Amino acid sequence: MSSQLTLLKPERGEFPRFPATVSALGDIPALLYRALEFGTGINREFFEKLSQNEKPRPHIREMIVRDQAKQFLRRNDFSVDEEPVSVGNEPLAALVIRLGPVQIRVLKASGGVVPGCGTSDRRRSFYNQYREVYQDRLGKVRETRLNLLVLWDFDSLFNLHQLWMACPMRGGERSADVLLYWHEKLEHPAEVPVIPPAADAQQKTEDELERLLRDDEFEEQTEAEKA
């Protein structure tokens, strides 16, 4: 992991650890892998077939991947927003996915290094774990209680290189100013055909995330009572 980032372990019960979080997310990490692989495949096809083998240009390639990944997720019945923000001269639009109490931002990140917030107050609030109220796909008003980052990057041939997941603690203008609870690689899913999730798969994931955060809050309260 880059020395630019300061990694801090959370106090017991404050935030769920990486293994418990990934377990509660169920098939979501695998689906994000599939979506971004689909996007990078479309990106290569565009430049190989429609741009006469021109090398993918910065920013345009990221826009293609992001757009196609978003369409892939929507076809799998996920509600996905896109939030633009600029850090310096670099556009760092994020895909935003909300699953019950959890909000995930999917960002292009060179080598998996978490991008800074620049001058974006919204991104800083997200990194600072501020809660957000939103309306879910059924019209119910929900509140997020955990903000996560999923980071991706190209390999040298513009295939998808790797996904990482991070739990931010505090935002900063630059990567070097960002503090994290944890930052881990996401394992690549087994090479199996993409199967659309069952109708209740997303609801089951949301229920599991609610249980994870409810148990975590109970543990935090218990520790406080012991102190």
C-alpha cells in the first residue's frame, strides 16, 4: 500500500472490519468486478475497432468504463447515480450505489491509492462518514450509516487490473491527507457466467448489512458500558 496513505485501525466496535463487511455484501463485490470488466472490454473495443487502434486517451477511457459499468449494474436492477467532481485538472466522477444502510462510491484510482477530495465538500463529507438520507428503489426513505470506497485501475493493456475496498475515516484535499480505517484488495470472483441476481438478492444483502451494523452498534454500546 502506498506510503501516501495513513492506515488507522478502528477502535473495537466502531466500524465493521473488512472480512465482516465483504461477507455481508454477499455477491456485490463480484458484481462490481463483472460490471467494470464489461466497461473495460467496451473501452478496448471502442479504441481497437472505432478509433483505428488509437491508444485510449485519458479521461475518455475512464468515461467509457464508468458509463458502461453503470449500464451493466442498472441491467442487474441496481440503482446507480453518477457524481462528478474535479481534483485539480482531473475529472474523478464516481458511481454511487446505495444498499440499505451502506453507500458505495466506485472510483478510478491509480494503483489503488484513494484519491483526495480536492475542493468537493460532498466527497469530504463522504470520506468523513457523514450520514445521508435517500429514497430507495421502493420509494422508502433510508439513512446511510457506513460509507465505503471501491477502487479500480487499468493494467498496461487497459484491461481491468484490480479492485480494492476502503473504509474512509477522514477526507483531505490530497491523497496524502486522507485517513482510512482499512484498505484491502478484493479477490477476483471465480470465472463463471454472469447470472442476474434473484429478485430478492439485493434485499437479502441489505438485510445482512443492517444486521452487521446493528450488531456493531450493540458491541460499541456494550464496550462503552464496560468502560
